[in-house]
Amino acid sequence: MDFSYSDTQQMVAQTAREFAERNIRPYVMQWDETQEFPVEVFRKAGELGFMGILVPEQYGGSALNYHDYITIVDELSQVDPSIGLSVAAHNSLCTNHILCFGNEEQKSKWLPKLASGEWIGAWGITEHNSGSDSGAMATTAVKDGNEWVLNGSKNFITHGKSGDIAVVITRTGEKGDKHGITAFAIERGTKGFLSGKKEDKLGMRASETAEMIFQDCRISDANRLGEVGEGFIQAMKILDGGRISIGALALGIARGAYLASVKYAKERTQFGKRLFDHQAIAFKLADMATEIEAAELLLHKAASQIDRKERVTLSGAMAKMYASEVCVKAATEAIQIHGAYGYTKDFPVEKFFRDSKLCTIGEGTTEIQKIVISRQIDKQ
């Protein structure tokens, strides 16, 4: 195995790092305090190809691979996980769903706008009463001639208010029937497609999370993605790749917290010597460095499999679960290393601490990942 970064990875890492330092770092706490969703940053990211990372060039994308994708999300998340989250959700969920399951007309129509950053994408499966149990969703789509009428709501949706287009997973059959679920793409401005409550969150505050509401929302059958009844199967495949995205986000958070802690430990003195020279602190950093390395290797193993078109249900779940738990631990230890200063907003680890917890919840909780992993083990 070759564990070195490719020339492309090195290039995209440097580009993402410079982009984050120039366009994100100066505004991190401003956006966090106000919960501003900085749309213009994503337009600029689109100019660099960060909004269509996996999209083929024929649709205006960057045509990069999952290793490059992890690298970009990691670099952005080291500066502001909120921006890393939005880039990940846009790429791996909405855009990737259309790329994987849209027909040629749909891909030609929507992907160029998404890949350029002209449009922001949303993806909706979660509802008020069906989070992990997505098969119990209540949002329905009923066929009426050559149209479908949608009723219901989705919540905790990234870009649920500002997204220009949303891929929505709906029930077209009986509740609980995994073959009674269908996916549709719905453009903002469609009559009956409304935005609801925007969540006031603990962390990831610059990444918009809001409710999407459908009230007798009529769309053409041309907006259907794939066959009727295939929506749940599509969604599970999309989430396999999405778990790698959240793992990359978690990796960036962990690395950001670790790097801030190393810097602080080398600068701060107590009892006449650097914090770094106290074994209690040095050992915390040693554990953080090792666990971050392990998380990165798990993620890139999953990336290599998905790039080879292999199934990543097991490796993706492992990578997501481990990386997300590592990031929470790293952020917690970073606060401890900083002491009282870590509890203030004057140092970046306070925000990493708040942002980290989402990674163990979004796109499948740690508990759901363990279910996925154990079921895959049982099949071996």
C-alpha cells in the first residue's frame, strides 16, 4: 500500500488550506455568534471546484476522487467545522444523489449549477418522529396523473432554508415498507415547498439546519430520481458515502483541536517548564496523535474501496464511528490541556468542543453504526 499523499492531494490540500485562511478564519466567531450562513463563501468555494468535488467534468465538476474529497473536508474543518459540514453535505448528499441516480437530463440540468456553487443543495430524509428509524417516515408523495403531490415535513436538514434544490425521500407506499419509498428533486420556489424553523444549535452554527415543509406541493414525474420504490435503497447507498464525509469532518475537528493543543502546550509554562514537558500533557497529545492517525487510515481505506466501486457499508461505518468518537475525545482533551482558557471563546478549542458532538449523531449515530457493523460481521 502507498500511504503517501498523491500530487493531486497535496495540491488540493494546499488550495483548501489557503482558501480557509483567507475566506473563513477571519469570520469564524462572527458567524458562530450570529448563526450566519455565509452563502458567498460557498460561491467562492465553487470557483475552486469544492462544490462539485466528485462530479465529472462534463457536468462542470472537478472529477476528483474520495481521497481528495476527504483532504478538502479535513482542511476546511480544521479552521471551521461548520463550513466543512456544509461542503460535505452539499457534495455527498444532494449532489451525489443526483449524480448516482439521476437520468442524463436531470444530471445535465442540475449538476452544473450545484458543482459551480451557483446553487446550494439540501437532502431530506429525517423527520420529527423518524430519525434513525427512517423507514417510519410520514412524508408522502401521491401520484396524480403525471404529477406527484407531496405532503409532510423534514427536519434537521442542512440548508433546509437556503438550499436552491433539495433531494427529498418520501413514502409512496405503506409505512414501514422499504420498497414503498421514492426520491424526488425539488427546486426552491416550487409552490407548496416551504421552509420552517431554523434550529438554534450548540455547535456547527454557521451551517444552516432547518425544517422543510411540503403542503400540497406538486412536482412533475420528471423530478423523480430513479424508479418508484427505490428511494430507501438509494438513500442507504448515499449514506454509505456520506459516512465517509462525516468521518472526514470529524478528522478535521480532531486535527484542529490537536494542533491548537500542541501549539498551546509548547507556549504555556507551568512549574517552570512548558506544558509539553509535563508527562500528563505529553501523553494526552501522544494519544490524540495516534488516534487521529488511525482515524485517517480508516477513512482512506474506505475511500479506496469506494473509488474502486466496491461496497463500503462496513468500512464506511467503521471509519465514521471511530473518527467521530475520536474527534469528541480530542476536543475534550484539548479543553483540558488549555485549562480555564480552553473554556473561553478566546481560544479555538471551545468551538471545536461544541462542534464535535454532532459527528456522533449526524448521518447515523454511533449506536446505528454499531448496528450496521455488527450486521455486516454476521454476514461474513
